[in-house]
Amino acid sequence: MSDLKITVDGTSREVVADTTGFNLFESRSIVALRVNGELRDLAYVVADGDSVEGVELSSPDGLNILRHSAAHVLAQAVQNINPEAKLGIGPPIKDGFYYDFDVVEPFTPEDLRKLEKEMDRIIRAGQRFVRRVTNDSDARVELSNEPYKLELIGLKGNTDAVGDGAAEVGAGELTIYDNVNPQTGETVWKDLCRGPHLPNTRMIGNAYSLMRSAAAYWRGNEANKQLQRVYGTAWPSKDELKAHLERLEEAAKRDHRRIGAELDLFSFPEEIGSGLAVFHPKGGIIRRVMEDYSRKRHEENGYDFVYSPHITKSNLFETSGHLAWYADGMFPPMKLDEEVDENGIVRKQGQDYYLKPMNCPFHILVYKSQSRSYRDLPLRMFEFGTVYRYEKSGVVHGLTRVRGLTQDDAHLFVTQENMEEELTSVIGFVLGLLRDYGLTDFYLELSTREEGNPKFVGSDEIWERATGTLSRVAEATGLELVPDPGGAAFYGPKISVQARDAIGRTWQMSTIQLDFNLPERFDLEYAAADGSLKRPVMIHRALFGSIERFFGVLTEHYAGHFPPWLAPLQVAGIPIADEYSDYLHEIASELRSKGVRVIVDDSDDRMQKKIRNHTKDRVPFMLIAGEEDRSNRAVSFRFRDGSQENGIPVEDAIKRILSAIENKEQV
RNA sequence: GCCGACUUGGCGCAAUUGGUAGCGCACCGCUCUUGUAAAGCGGGGGUUGUGGGUUCGAGUCCCAUAGUCGGCUCCA
């Protein structure tokens, strides 16, 4: 028997024929192989010249294999319980997996529990995952009862069309995985699948859980039938599963909708309508401080402040093109009917008025209100512009997806020559301001046009120039740059700033869009130095995106522990007993005279109760005073995290508070 | 928009098979008041999202509608 020369984890080895991954790796944490760059089952029989690496269960590839194998077990469990269920696809996803099924009755929570029991049984049975190569025609016969799998076979090789189904029918050979009973050798279940899988079901272990079920369109297309999707999570160990569930719990505690109610910041009265928020006094303070600071910074950076109405006749959005592309996303028009006199003469023309979904056309009209010269440019118009968008009922979500929102919107009119310079300064401005609000970890996304999609208007040449400019500017920041093909607005490409919050989630924040299209549609001009008329370029940018959304993101980022400069109540004075109220009131008036938001809690509650109340309210500074403090003209700090500093001289305490506010420090 | 679940006093929750709506917190009143996350007693407040229907009788069943939640699709 001739020896084969292979490389194992970078080291050359000679092995006998029919050697498999099982022979090469003893560690049970190796669950699959990477052979010449391709993932394979451990049962793969090595060939001469192969370069083989072991895939650790806890590696990203290993976790995907674990989760995808768990998805197969789920599918088997579903079909064991309901043989009529037809299989969709079942890929691994972040933290888990899902599998789609065509079933008559949607899954209930009780169904999920039953399915977990059945999965346990399958896992304990230690079924082997056995790869079998097949071909289109054989597979079609074998899977004649699985219409969705048949459809995928038809798409094989067309990676774009397969989409999430790549786990089933990726490039290369068509394969079926048989689940084999290790005792009898009998195939108990099978699924069209590219693999690889764990060697057997037992290795899935018990660190998995079915999380929820929901409907999902077949192959992600709204025009297709909805299948029932079951989501699960799976981990190498019970501890990791527990940690994951705790992370979900932590995220739920930070949910801005929950904190918004707890801290009395905002609400969505049913009487007003879905996606329409009211800000309560405490939320109002945070919002006003956010806005005030933004105004100040815009003023310092050469922006002009403009104002525009909330409604407009339809022609404005016809010219801009928004009505043609986004009429569905706009509130329907207010129709003013034509009035005709008794002779049939039109006395008053009929008109459609729309709530504005965008501010740009209004700013354009300001631009057009006079002849512009190159000396006027760049012209930077800023507005807290309130817009209304008819978001589909199913997508409205807290403050992050609403139907009425206020954008911190600006439109910059620049010459082609200074466009790049202006973009560079805008992005610096944006990042600096976001940092002031406490977000510090960013990356950029460059959204570009999708070739051939008619949604994108304007010439190829213009798109290339705009995209090239944005990309140079983005690269110059030194931040990580992620491409987003097809993500551009219909009128131009954009850079968006993505921020990571305190628990590592990313949020799309600011967008900066370059637009050659609207200036053309509105026939914008300026007189160049040589006297000729030229077309300016527009830059659209919103820094918060929408104030509502930014408010929501900051709430989750801080988990309601807003830094003192934003906190609705900055200082709460808590006397040990009634007798010390006056002393605290004295300190409070001094703070108040310096603009600090402060109260003294002289309610009937015990001091312990007051500490509890103001801690729950996330008040950054609690000032406690009793005899000891008063006689030393001092005060004791207590902070939201329970820590304390006692006997601080009043003057120092005041300085400390003022400086934290002034410097936007977190405490 | 689609699929599913949910909707009980300000908030969080209870109400066996359809049979007179309860609790905690909060609120109001009184009493109490010294050191770091809930003092005690008493009181008021809901007809169960809204509109229909079934029934002798509905918070509990049916239909519609609004809103919320979880997904899918979408996000200028």
C-alpha cells in the first residue's frame, strides 16, 4: 500500500491510503477538516498532496458546523413529529441557526418544547452524518417529495439566486447527508446538503435551545410563500449557552422602549397613531440638550440655519423624483378639490398637498431664491427638519423606526472643485460630534450603486466620479471601510458611519450622501470665477440620522445612565433627616444658579428609600448630608453604581459636579 | 404589507371548566423620621384596547378594528 504525502496543520506527513480525519486528529475538539481551503467532514479520506487542518469546535467554522448540524436535527425532529412538513433551508446564523418548514399550522411555543425533546432523543441516539455524492437526476427522484429542495437543485451553480440556500447546494458536487442509526446502519433521515457536519449527532450536546418561531418568505422574496421558521441557538458548552442567554437578558434590560417607560422619557400614545412619539418632560430635557449642543456646534462650523414647512404641493416631490420612487413610503396626499363656478369655469385649481418625507427640496428652493456665485459656496444649510414617512405597519419599532421624525439635516452646496475638501471636513465634524455624545468606536460603510438596477438615476460617469470621491475621503479617515454594494440612495452614493455601542452592537448613525442628481433636476447654478454658469454639487448629511433614533441608541448605549450633561436630573440632595433639608437647599440653590438641574428630596420617605428611588432614576450625583457633613460644611456623594465618597467639602463637591457637566464626563 | 402571539387600574402581574375583577409598586391621608437600595396604618382608583356577536350570564368563546411584541420583506 503506497504512502501519501500530505500536510497536517502545516507539518508534512506521510500517511497510508484510506486515512481519514479521524486518524489524523485525536482531540475530540476537532470536529471537521479544512482540506486545501475547503471544509470537509472528519470522515474525509485524504488524497496525496492534501493540505489538512483541523477545525476546532469553538472556532467560527466549528461553530457554524455545530449549528448547521443542530439545524438538521431540528428538521428531522419536525418531520418525525409531522411527516407532512416540507423542508426549506436551514443555515447557521450568528449565535445559532434556523430551519424553514412549510407546515399547515404555525409552530406554537409548546411545539418548540416538544421539538426540543425530540431533538434530545435524536442527539442521544448518536446518529452518524454520512455524506453521499449524488447527481441532479437521482436527487430529483429521491427528493421528489420535497418541492423546495427540488427548486434549489434547479438553482445549483447560480450562487446569487441560491442566496441563503448555499448551505444546501453550494458550488461543487451535489450531496445528500444521510443520518444513520449507528446500531442498525439504517438511514433514518436525509437532507440535501453541502455539509460538512459533525461526525454524529451526539456531539451537538445539550447546549442548544429553540428560541422562537416566525414566518419568513421562501428565499427572502415577498412575492413567495411564507414558510414557518424555527430559530435556535447552539454552543459548545452549557456555560457558553448560559452566557449567551445572559447577554440577551442584558440587551433586553437596555431596551430603550423599556428604559423610556421606566424613566418617564417618552411614550407612543395609541390615540396618536403608530410610530408617533411624544417626549415627556424628562425626555424633553435630554432631547433639548442634545439639540442645543448640536446647534452650537453647527453654528461654529459655518452652517446657516433655515426653516421649512411640513407640507408642500406635490410638484416639489415630483421634481425631486421622490414621488416617483417613494410614493408608497409617503403619507397619502391631502386632496384639495378643484372648485368650479356655475359657468363651469375653474375658480380654484385642485391641488395635492403632501407631508414632507425629506427636507432637501426645501433647502434647494432656498438656494434658488437668488443667483449664487462661487463666492457663496460652500453654502451649508441646516435644519432640524421634521418629516413623516409612512413606514409599513410591521416595521415600526420604538424610537428607532418611527413615522414622524426630526432629522438634523443639512445640505451643502459646493463646487466640484471643493467637493472633496468639504466632504473631508464634514466627516471630521461628524465623527467629532458623535464622540462628544459618547460614541467612540466607529467604522464606515460605503454604499454604492448596483449595476443595472433602474432604481439608480444619473449617468454612469457621474456615479463613478461620486463613488470615487467618497471612497477616497472615507479611506483618508483611516477607519475601517466596509463596502455596501447596492445600498446607495437612488440619487447618489453615500458614506454611513456605523457606531458600536457599550455592548458591542452596531448602529448606523450618520449618513453623508453625494448628489449630482437633484442639482440637475432643479437646475441649480452658480456663477463661476470666469463668469460661466456651473452646476453645484449637493451633499446631504444627517448626523443623528433622526433625533428620535439617536435618542434611542444613546439610551441603550448608556442603559439609561446618561452622563451628567445629558441627565434630566443631575443632582438629588438627600437629607439624613428633615433637619438637614435647609442645608442641602442652600447648596442646591448655588448649583441651580450655575445652571445645574438639581432637587432636594424632602419628601416623607426614609433616606434609604430616597437613595433607592434616585438610583433607579439614574441620577448621576446624589448628595447626602447629615450632622457630620453639615458641621464640617461638607457633603457626601453617592453614585449610581452604589459607590460613595463621604465628607467632601461643599466647594469641592460643586466644582466636581460642574466640571463633570462641562467636560461631558461620564460618572 | 405578510405570519404568529399578546392587549386587565399609571406600571408590573392574578383571576379554576364562561358565573358578581384581585395583588404588588406608584398615588392620596395620617403616624413616624440621623447615615447609604423599600417605615407602619388607612384610603381612592379599573367593567378588562375599541366596535359588534354568541349566551340566562363573557376578562374568559366568535368576528372586525386599533395598538404592542417577535420575525420576514422594506428603510429616500
